[in-house]
Amino acid sequence: MEAFTTLNSVDFDLQTLAQFCPVAIAVVDRAMNYLWLNQKWLEGLGSPLHLQDILGRNHYDFFQLSPDQQENFRRCLVGDLLTYSDELIMPQGIVRWHAKPYFTEPQTISGLILIHEIASDSMAQKYAACMQQRSRLEQQLSQQTAELAQEIRDRVAAEESYAQLGTALESTSDAIGIFDSKGYPTFVNSAFLDLFGFSFAELQKRGMKSLFVQEAIAERVHDTLMQGGSWAGEVDMHTSNGVIIPVAMRTNSIRDPDGKISGAVGIYTNISDRKAAELETQQGFSLLNATLEATADGLLVEDLRGNIVICNQKFADLWRIPANLIQSLRTLEIQQRILSQVADPQAFTNLISHLTPEADSFDLVKLKDGRTIERYSQPQRINGQCVGRVWGYRDISSRIIAEEALRSSEQRSRQQAEQLEKALKQLKSTQAQLIQTERLSGLGQLIAGISHEINNPINYIYGNLAPANDHINQIIELLNLFLHYYPQPEPAIQGKLREIDLDYIVEDFQKIMSSIRLGAERIHRLVQSLHKFARADSTECRYADLHAGIESTLVILHNRLKANSERGEIQVIKNYCQMPSVECFPSQMNQVFMNIIANAIDALDDTLRPAEETTANELAWERTWQKPEDWVPCIWITTAISPENTAVIRIQDNAGGMPEFIKQRIFDPFFTTKPVGKGTGLGLSISYQIITENHKGKLMCHSTEGIGTEFVIEIPILQASSDGTTVLTSSKSLLN
């Protein structure tokens, strides 16, 4: 308010400030369309247009600029240039341009502030001529007293305009000052006082020169203005508290109606924030450049229009782009250089054309020279707004070759591992069978030897029992005759008869002979069963009675079938058919019967054991089956002839069955559910091989939890060779 009052006291028409403002200013958006401009700019267009005819139109509609000049404006819009100055020859003379980006949000460029001024004297001459004409008109008006009343009304209107102009000057954020020819202020707005911190009275005492940090610059500016010129630039100036701030200053000289220099007007803008931002930007660019050059990938940054903003040396090396193209960043030529190296340019460009601004991308690019480039990109965002895209390129040719070699090596290793695993499994199976075969072979030889050694004395005893019995009977008959015909023998004989109790001896001796006969018969049958089970011709394929093999197995297992303290006797229920002799390996079939029936007996015994005993092996499971109160342990053995002329033997128990996951593994070598130290896991595995491989048959297991388990054996009645003929006496090994 103090400054405005002083303005009214100065005999200076404020309309001169509005009419002869030395700066032509316009504001455009990112598309270079006018958003705002002052009267000075409108006059500079040189056409009879009004303000409303200009707003919204494009800057290039009024100024014919070269491609390089348009490119510089574009770089300002994307932030590559923070200020752009140039000169343009126009009918008015040489026009000096200044362009700077402005921000509506932090780090978001919304458009440009454009400033231009006439560098030649043609406009100044026109201005002087206009002033002279106005002076003559004012002299004429002053001489026309008849129009005094109208002049007063005009004066009132002018004062209202001055007030509006003063309000406008006070409302602007830029510091504005008007100074006389000696540099002392005649008017400053509130922004000027706020910027420098001095009062208007202090400024009138100090003068404008005292605000400059460098006195030489202050003198140069003053001399330029007093010669009728203008000055624009950035200077350092003092504030009232001694702080030095950078200021963007634009000043023009002011002439009175006679054309003499009467002072100057200046606009002052605090650019401390911009300088800090520029420094931060420069530091950021330095860090960015260092980061770009340190990375192993070729990096390229584009704006939203696809123009290249920056790239690193790795990008140039990867695509073999000359240094002059990289330095100039000529987008079109760089793109053409890249496409000339791509094996499929259409696919290369299709990805770019279909890529949305917010999407990431990744693909592989094949080059004509055989290289493979990995290409990826992601949007570049500032304050959440997409302003461009970052592209990364990486040569992965050597990696692909290495990966292919690795895959080939992995495939070979996998095949070798499979072969080794197969060989190991076969080795384990062979080892298990060798162990079991050796064990059974030794056991068979031992049993055969024992049975042979026992057989002779047993046969001797068994064969002499009948004659011995006949002889004893004859002796008893003879004694009876003696007693009948000599009832009164000698006293010594009578005493001996009373001592030995002849009647008792005769009766008991007959019982003893009967017991000896029963025992001998039992031993005789057992020896015959052992002999059949472990016969010496076990490697011969010949006709055999399977029922006899089953019976000999049951005789050997008779002791395990008998009742014990925990259960009653296991009932063996046999249902035999009329089966002919079957061509097989008898000892091997006896081994199968032994393994399956022994497992059935073990399963029946396990139903009576506590849970902690049945789960001693980690592969066992906890039985939850509750047997009925009237449960009797049973084993059913059923034989039949199938329509396919195969012998079928079914061995079933009622031990409660087993779960599916156990049943699926029972034929695996070394798999057992028995407690540690009881089972080897080889019996069923070897039995499966005996049936399926040695006899070309089938061995199946059916089990239902809560009921029991059934093993089904099927073997051909007649074995056939590879040419289809019957094999009667071919020698087969257990491991073939």
C-alpha cells in the first residue's frame, strides 16, 4: 500500500508501464498451444488479431521454425533442456527467444513459458514515432478547452485503470520495480519487498545497485538501460538479512514522451528453488550416467513419443552404432540401424506397436549375425505418471549355447542315472535272489542230507517193528502155554513172576510197541516230506504233483499250525480239484507254497499281538481291525484248472487284510511289514519271480481290510519254449 501511494505521488503515467512493457510473454501447454499471452506478445504477431483469436491455437501457426528449433522446444518439454535461447529473423527484425519449462506439480512439466523481444532498433524507432504523435495529440487536446470536461472523465477512467494495473502488479508473484535514471525506486510491488526484505524507504536510500553482489554487473546493467537497451540474465543479489539469492532479472529502459531515458522497469524472480532443482537434476543425471555405464546391459530411455532421450555405451556396443549417432541421439537413424541387424524386423516392431504405456515387456530377438538378444522394457514414471519407457538389451548368445550344452549333459546324465538305477535295482534283486538261493540251496542240501541219514535208521526201525512184534507175540504165547501147563513152577520162578508182574509187562509192552510204531510212522512221513520239499533235482523242469508239494509244505509247517497259548489251532481247509501233473520246477513251487503259507500264518499271529509289537518296523501299520468273538484262524487252499489250461492255486487267510499302500509294495525286494529281525522282505519277491519269470505265470494278491488276504498262483500246465514247443527237461536257473 505504501508503494502504491508513492506511485500516485509520482508524476508518471502508469499506462506507460502497460503500454511499453519490454517483455513479450506467452504460456503454452505440452502441445505448444497458447494458454496465456500479454499484449506485447499480441502486438509482436504483426496481425490484427484479438486475444480470444490466439488462445488455444498452436505456436507453430504463427512462427515458422526450423526442425532443429522445434526439436529444442521438444527437449525443453521432456526436461532435457532447462532453458532454450535462440534468435529468429522476422519482419519486425531479429527476435530473441527464451523458453523455460514450468511445473504445475513437482517434477511434472506442464508446458513452456516463452519470452521474446526485438533485438533491432526498428521497433524502438516505431515506438518513438508513436510517442511523438501522441505528444502532438496531447498538445492539441490541451489546447481544446472545450473538451476539458471529457478529458476529466478520461482522467477518472485512466485512474481506475491505473488502480486496476496496480492491483495486477501487486497480485503477481514476480517482484516488479520501477526506477529512475539514477537507480532509485519510484515503485516496487509487495513481491519485490518480500523477495529482498527491505522496506520501500530503505530502498530509496540504498538504490538498486546496492542489491547486486557484483558491482561490475550492476554498472553494466545500468549503462545498458541508460543507453536505451534492455538486459536479461541471472545474477546474485543481497537480501536484507545478508543472504545471497540467485535472481532471474529482465529490465527495460523507460522513455518519457520526449524520447529521453527516464528510468527503467524490471521483473525479478527468485530462482533458488530452480537452481537447487537444476543442481539436484545435474547430480541425478551424473549418478544416472554412472549407473547406466556401470550396468552390463545396453539401456535406452525413450519419451512417450518414442524419441530417444538417453542411452549408455553398452547399448551402442551391442548394436554397433557409431559414436556420432549416439552423441546426436538421432532417433530415426538409430532405429533404422537396429532394424537392419534384426532377423525378423516385423516381429521386432510388432511388440512395440502393441505395447500399452503401462505394460512391461520381455522377448528374445534373433539377429542376422546369429546372436540372440534378450529385450525387456518397463514404463518410466515420475510421480506416478508415465513419461517414457526404459529398454534393456542383453546378449545371451553364450548363455544359450551353455544352456543347450547343459541340457544335453543333463539328458545324458539323466539317462545314465536311469540306467544306473535300473542296474542297481537289478543288482539288488539279483543279490537278494542269490542270497536266498544260496540259503535255500544250503538248507536244501542240509535237509536232504539229514533226511537221508535219518531215513535209513528209521526205515530199519520201521521195517523191523512188524517182525519184532510177531516175535514178541510168539514169546508171549509160549509163556502163556508154560503157565497153563506148569501152573506150579519152581519157587524161584514163582518169586520172579511176582517180582516182575508178568501180566502188567505183557499188557504194557504191547502199548509200547504201538507207540513206537506210531512214532516211526510219523518220522517216516516227515522224512518223506522233507525229501520231497528239498529234492536234489530242484533245477529240473519236470511233471510234478502240486498237491503233493502243498501237502509236504503243510507237514513241515505242522508245528506252526498247532494251537498255542494265544490262539487255537489254525484250521487248514483244503479244496483240491482233479489236477493232472504240472510241468514245473517242483522245489521252486514248494518254496513259493512255503513263503505264502508261512506269511499267512504270520498274519494270523499278528492279529493277536499288541500294537507296539506289530509296528516295530517303520513300514508296518497299526491294525484297527477287531476280530469277531467267534473268530477261528483259518487258511483256505483251493486248486482249479482254468479255461486257459493253467493250474490255479488260491491261498487265503482271515487275518484282517492290509491297506492298499502296503499291498502295492509286497512284491518289492526287501520290503517287509514284520518286526525288525523277523522278516527279510525277500520271500514274496523271489516267489513273484519264480512264478512270473521261471514259470511264465501270474502271482496276484487280493486283500480287503477287515476280512483277509488271498494270493492267486497261475502257471501253465505245460511249459513252452521260445519256439512254442513243450519243454520237459530243460534246465532253468532261478535267476533266468
